[in-house]
Amino acid sequence: DTAVSQTPKYLVTQMGNDKSIKCEQNLGHDTMYWYKQDSKKFLKIMFSYNNKELIINETVPNRFSPKSPDKAHLNLHINSLELGDSAVYFCASSVPQGGRETQYFGPGTRLLVL
Amino acid sequence: GQQVMQIPQYQHVQEGEDFTTYCNSSTTLSNIQWYKQRPGGHPVFLIQLVKSGEVKKQKRLTFQFGEAKKNSSLHITATQTTDVGTYFCASGPRGGNTGKLIFGQGTTLQVKP
């Protein structure tokens, strides 16, 4: 009965590879997000989807491509992985509350690029 | 753009001591949220403050929102080892409706038993 789940939990890969991370939420929320947390624990939003529509696209390299097949799923595909992509990637979801949305985070995917 | 500055970055305390983390913005905030991330875990929502001067308590945790809605603090009384983790403040932009949150840099709390 996990609210926001992500797979895989750990991902170790070589530079130049392409990888995907999947996220699912069973909270019935309309909005989902991808965050990147670096080694200094800084949390930065990458993308946000509302009911399958992209609404936030921060300054992220176009090697990162999100896809939302339905409002309960938001996946992140990364092409040509680089060393600097090593981080923890968190998926989150929320309900619209006029700028006061609280976020429900998934357990995170720890990506290490060698 | 809107920025939220959080201090200190790290804090080591002896169990039983108090702890405070501060969050500041140069612009007026519509709201402030606080999250806790345990080591190896994910951020978990603690509380949201929306009114000027608002104070809320959760057991040993006291949250304040400044009168000008430009700063906030989280105070923990008599810390316990279970308080270990990183505490983040976050805020959504005024009038925003995208759900976008700007997070502070976080304060990592270590508690020595």
C-alpha cells in the first residue's frame, strides 16, 4: 500500500548509457514531480506534470526526458549518462492547493554513474 | 527568482539540548512548509504555515512564520536521537498554481547520545 513508489531503488551504470526510472503513485493526485538531490542534499525540482501535461520544465539538459502515460505514473528517461548525473532522484506527487501544495515523496532512486 | 536561504547547514548537539534552524527569504512568502529527511530516506512533510506570525507546535517541535512572512524557524526542544536528519524549509511562489516548491539548502542535525 505504498503511496509513492519508485523503481529501481539503486542504479549503477556506465557513462554514456541510457537508463529509465519509474514512478507510480496510488494517492489519486493529479500532479507529479521529479526532483534531483545532489551530494550536498540540495533538492531541486526538474519537472512537473499535471494530469499527464508538462507544467514545469526547469533548466535541465535535454538528455532528460520525462513521460507520463497516465496521471498515476511519471517516468524519467536519461540518455547518454554523465558523471554529474550521479545523484538521488525523487519522485513526488501532490493535489492542487493554489500554491500551497504539500509534496509526497517516493523513496528515491540512487543513481551512480561510473 | 525566489530564493529561500536556510541556516545553519550543519548542527551537532548533545542529546537533550535544543536545536533551531532558520529560513529566510528576500521576498514575501505565500506559505512555508517544513520537511524532514532521515539519513538514507526521503523528505517527509511536517507542517505548513500560511499566516503572518503563525506558530504551530508538534510535541517538541515549534514552527514559526515571521510577521513579514519572510522568515521562518523550526525549534526542537530537548533533542533526541530520533531527531537526527536533515530539515528543509520550502515555499511555493506567490499566486503560483503549479505546485512548484523552492527548497532551502537544509540543516543536517546530528545528535550525540
